[in-house]
Amino acid sequence: MMKKIVLFLIFLSFSSCYKNNLYVQQEWMDANFLASNFTDTPDPNRKDPPEGKRILISWDFPISIFRQNLSLFLTVRFLNNKQIVLFYPLNSKRGYKAYSFNEKENKILTYRVQVISKKGEILETWKHQFWTELIDLSNDKESTNAVK
């Protein structure tokens, strides 16, 4: 009986320690994305359905980390060499945010999500598998304003 209790406590200690507080996934949007496609109900969006990708970000931070006034930064790079940085203040310790990108205008190459405290500390980072830091080959020091 004592062995079972010890094994249970060991299992409990390993199963309750989950570090990741940030979850990111990417999904494709098209006509099948619309609920009206499955219910066969009238929908003006069926004439011109969304076509692109959506980045879904969810978080669940312990209160001790959340109290550091967190902000979410999504950096997205596109195939046409454009890069954008989107900012979202985290007003709750648990939540989600979705960003949609039209593939007709810009095709996503890679992205990175960072959670940064008010002091500027990077607390969490999620990188797409193709993410890499940009290498600046110019000699102009003013052009080194890339987000790290």
C-alpha cells in the first residue's frame, strides 16, 4: 500500500509541472471554414469566402507572472519580404487572440510570438519552425531597427 502511495505522489509531481504558458497554432481558412458551409444556411460570405491563414494564440499565465503587465508581440514575415509587428496588451491571465491574413495579399512565410513584461523582459517565446533572426547586410546604422 505504501508503494502505491509513493508512486502516486511521484506521478502527481511529474504530471502537474507544465511550464508552457503560451500556445500558438496556424490554420487554413477557406469556404470550409464558414459554419454556413456545414449548415447550408444563407451567408453573404459564401460568395467571397475568406482565403488565407489564421494564427491562433492562447495563453494561461500564473498570477505571479501576469502581474508583470504583459504584452503580446506577433512578428509576421511574408514571402514578399515584408514584416509586420502586431501588439496586444494582455488584460487577463488567461485568454486567446486570433489574427487572420488574406493569402491573396500576403502569404505568410514565418512568425514569432513573444510575451514581454512592462520592464522589457521576454518571458515566453513561440517560434515558427522556419523563424530565424534577420541579418542586416547594410552599412547604414539607421536601418538596424529590426525587432529582436
